[in-house]
Amino acid sequence: MKTVTTTLYFFYPITKQNVLFVFSCLLICSLCSLFGPPAHAKETVKEAKATSVKTTNTAKPDKAAKTAKATVKTTTAKTVKKPVKQPSLSGQQRKARLQHARELMGKYYKKSAVKSGESVKKINYTVYRKTKEFLPKKFKSQHQQIAQTIIDQSQLHGFDPLFVMAVVLSESSFDPRMRGGVGEIGLMQIRPCTAAWLAKKASLKYAGEKDLYDPIQNIKIGTAYMSYLRETFGGEAQLYIAAYNMGQRNVRKNLAKDVRPKIYPIHVMKNYLALYEDVNAKGVSQNPLFPRDIECTRIWQTSTGATTLFIEKLRFSAHIKQHDIRIFL
């Protein structure tokens, strides 16, 4: 029990009201001394102490706190992943080109002229240059649009642009006015009935036979048809290239007789390899694309000496190696 000494000075007359007021004040003081300050006062005191402690801690941090902060920073730095760098368009084109080249060449890829094309990051320059070289004079002014269409459609369908050029060379020798004996039209020699069927199937624009004389439209339809055949024959190059020339039914008939079509695929691949020979010359072609073309009759033989194929009057480039031309034997 605490004793409270209180000194009172009375400046007012002693009345009944004043005496009651004094006693009530004395009672309140005694109660406060007995039970302590109110709860809200205690909370304010605690908050004041906490803030004072915080200020002292922030003013002089401990070594343990410093090391803890450092470890937190290092862990956060490790957990933050760097953004994945997306491949460039030229990188995507190169990847698709090389994948298709391996599909075309198969086990002969490593020994072929195509493999040396891996060091070429961009093939576009060769496509532009050779397109201008091959086109007739009347169409040379359109060589940029035609070359870019070959590049774009090759990227769309996952083809090597030089393969598309090899097909065009084999079909029409890059003459958009070419018309075949069975009604084939244009650069990639497409029949109007095939174009109409494919346009519905692949949702392509096709307004009739005259569209096939347009080089750009012809390439779009031709590459889409080749892509369809590629998917139909499971990516087996020899079959889908042959089907482009002789039709799906004839290829299946030959397969039913255990015969695999070879002549047209070899013709296309001969042009394909010749284009890569030109690429390997670093863009400087001192000789024509097909130097010293000759007519020949040759029997290719395996390492065991067995005859595998007889090619009669096959035009081939003298600078193409023997193992390059024996792709589909």
C-alpha cells in the first residue's frame, strides 16, 4: 500500500459542494496509486520504447545482421534466372535448312558437299544471286520477289531453299512460261487440277490456270504440294521427290512391285549438290553451274562389286563426286 500525501489550499469558501469535490479528487488519486496507469497509457509507453530500440539498432547494426543481409542478397541473386535468348530469324532458317539437308542426304550427309555448307550462316545471298542468274531476261526484274518467296516458303514448310531451287531447275529450268506435255505450268510445273485440289485442302488462293504463270503463286502452291507429299511419305526423301514428278499412285504401284523410283530424285539431287558446290566457292562462281556437262552411260557399283543401278544418258556435273550422286542407290 502506497501512502499519498496531499496538501490542500483552500481559496474558496468551505461549502458542501466544495468538500465533495475535494474528496472525489482524493479518491481518484488513491485509486490510481493502487491500480497503476490505464491500459492505453501502458501501450503508448511500450510503443515509445520499441521505437527507441529500433532507432538504436538501425544506427548501429550488428555484424550478424550484416552477414544475414549479405546471404539473403546472394541467394536472391542465384534464384533470379536470366531471360532465355530467343534464336534469330537467320538462326532458325539455318537450323531448318540443315535438318532438311540431313533428311535429304541420309547417311551420305557427312561425305557430301552439303555438309560443308554448315559453315554458311545465311544462304539468302546465294538464293538471290542464282535466281537472278537462272531467270530469263523478261523476269530478271522480279528476281528479288521470286528469291524472297523461295526463302519464305522454305522457312514455312521446313525446306532447304536450295532444295526448292533444285526442284525448280529440274522442272522448268527457272522459266515461268514453261508448259509441260501433260498440262504442267510454270516454275514448279504444277497441273491445274492439282493446284485446284491443293488450294481447297491447304486454303490457298487460286483463281485458275493463269495463277500458275505467276512465279510467286506457283512457288507457293508447289512448295505446299511438296510439303504434303513429304508428310504423306513419312519424310522419306526419295519417295516424296519421286511422287512430285510421277504422282503418289505411281510411286505406290512401284513400291508394291518392290521398285523404288530413282531417276528423277537423282536428277533433283544432282542440281541440289551443284548448288552447294557453288556455295562452297564462297559465292564466287568462276565456272557455270554445271561445268563440262557430258552425256554418259555408267554402272554404279557397291564396295562389294555388285551392280546396283544402270543410268543411261544421265547428265551430271564432272565436279560432283561419285559418292555424292549415289544417294538413292
